[in-house]
Amino acid sequence: MPGRRILITGSGSYLGSALARALELDESVERVFGLDTRAPVGELRSTELIEADIRDPGLAGVIGPTGVDTIVHNQIVRRPGPGMSARRAHDINVIGSLQLLAACEQVSTLRTIVIRGSAGIYGAEPAAPQFFTEEMTQLYPLRTRFQRDVAEIENLFGTFARRHPAVTCTMLRYQHSIGPSVRTELTQYLALPVVPTYFGFDPRIQVIHEADALDALRAAVHRPVRGSVNVAATGTIGLTRMIRLAGRPTLPIPAPLFANATAVGRRAGLLDFSPDFQRLLRYGRGVDTARMREGVGFTPRFSTAGAVEDYVAGREAGQAVAA
């Protein structure tokens, strides 16, 4: 029986490269393809790299000949990096997803699409439920550009799934990743010499350890389910305790002044927090993970507190951090 043929978009990212390495060792996988304009992070032994822009209208001609049965869509920009405009991030997120789905229409062998989405679609709200379930995306308005991007991406893949019932589309809604080897908004925040917080607020935060983020993707590749799945560690942690575990002093700032203070930090090159992350620091967010455990069959190794502790231990040991 022939093995799986899997293509990963965004294979030049830390998680995309790690997934490719893991699948190279999977005996059930015959071939791995990586699609990106960036080189992979670290060595890949047998992954066939395809240098292509996901926004390219000619993407179908690139993906079609691979004969893949599974596509892992890992190229969603959560926060524009240095030199990347918000417009370009939107184009990668929405136009890129649209071009990818147009290419998928031409892949007759395709049976599974796994999308690395974001729990940011729920937002961060003062009166939110303790844990959002997958059906709660319309409880609150979409307040940020990234939320609107994620909602549009989910709508695109939802429409494709309804038109192609033979293809299982799994939308993984990830909480923020943390760990000794990744650089995210959260790890950059916890690495500040003095950590700003909203005065009078101590929200509950939920994360996913970088190793569990990878294993959740692998689990969804092998056991995809239709629809959305929250991906997060067990439990939450208070922001104040998280910062204390990181060994950093806090600087409480009144809410009306927080945006101005972070703008000063941005100009000084110390920090650059997205509107979504600023709302998270004020209100927090938790998601229910029953479907991840029962549907996908994946249980994280690290709790939220354990993930933070492992990040701190790795930082103190001087482990390298990758973007």
C-alpha cells in the first residue's frame, strides 16, 4: 500500500520545518513537500522543497504534479514582522489561502487539509466565558484586522469543505505558543527587563507548549476531523504568576495610557505588541479542548503552567530561540 504524500505550506517557519523533519521519520509517509519562499530552519533530509509564493495565481501548476493526499496549511501570519506591512500580511493570509484552495481544486488525490489557525478568532473580552468552545466564534464582534483575516480564512475553507465532502478540512485554533526554542509575542513579552501590565487586571492566560503544538499538527494529519478544533494546554495561569515565574518585575500601567506606553516602547525598539495581544494582556482567554482530546485523540504533555516553567528553564539554560 503506497504511503502518504504530504505538502506543508510555510515550511520555512520553525514549526513548518519541525513538522517536515517529523514526517520524514514517519513510516506511513512516502513523500514530504515543503512550499515556501524561505529556506527551512535546520536540515531537512528528504523533504522536496518547492520555492513558491503562496499568493501566486500559478500555484495549481506547482502543487498539482505532487499528487499529495494531505496539505498542511501553516502559512498564516499572526503578526507582521520587521519590514512586513499589515497589507502584505493580509495578502498572505487571505489571498494566499484563496490561491491555495484554487490549487486544491486541481488535486484529485487530495483527501485531507489541516490548517494551523488561531484561537484569536474568539478575541479577548471582559465578559467572555471561562473557556470558549468551537461554536462560540460569533459571541463578540471581530475587533481587529487579524481577527477579520482569520474569520475570512475559516470562511474560505468552510466553503471549500462543503463543496468537497470527500476532503476532510480540520481547522486547528491554536492558543499562543511558548517554549525554549520559539520566539513569539508571548516569549518576547516575558523576556522584557520590565514587563508592562494593565493596572487592576490579572487575566487568565492559556498557552500551548511548542512541542505540543508540533504534536497536535501531527495528530491532526493522522486523525483529521471535520471542522474546528481548539488547541491548547490544560488549564490557565494568571498573568501576574506567569511573569513572576519568568523572574521579571512588572510595571502596572493604567488602561488609558497602555497604548501610548507601548507606542513609546515600539519606537525605542523594545516591543511591538499587536492589538490582539494587547487585548489578551487585559482580558485573557481560555478555550475548551475536549474536541482536541476526544476527536483528534491528542492530549498535550504540558499544562499551561508546565509550559511556562519549561520556557523559563530553557531560557536560563541559554537555549537558542528561533523565529
